[in-house]
Amino acid sequence: MKEIIIKYVEENGLNCKSRHREYSYRRMFLAGLLHKEGLTLQAIADIFNRTHATIIHAIRTDQHFIKTNDSVYKMYIQKELELFAPL
């Protein structure tokens, strides 16, 4: 599963430096999934071209948005939810 997510990140340009919400939210969600898959914070950071501290923040923010059922967040990650959530 890790390989599928990594390939998806590369194909969709989610490892770019863009800070637009569309890319940020999708990266947060996928970083959380990769962490659940057992990747280290540094390995995830390398995939997204970020620092491990950024990945820590992304995972915590993802958990917060999921816990609070944030509708805007879910709108932006709808495609990823359909592809990867049934795991």
C-alpha cells in the first residue's frame, strides 16, 4: 500500500512546494496514512520534500480535522478518501 500512495503523490505533484490549500490538505491526509502504514517521519518528509517537523504538524492537523469532521477539509480530500480510506 505504501508504494501505491508514494506513486500517487509523485503522479499528482503533491511533492511540490505549493502551499495552496488543495495541495496542503491532500498532503496532510496522505502523510497521516503513510504514518499509519509504519513509515518514519523522516521517510514521509523525504517523499513530500518537507522536514520531519512539517510532517508532525501535518499529521496532527489531519487528526484534528478528521476528529472535528471538518467539511472543507473533507471536500478537498474527497478523491483521496475514495481511493485510500477503505483500508
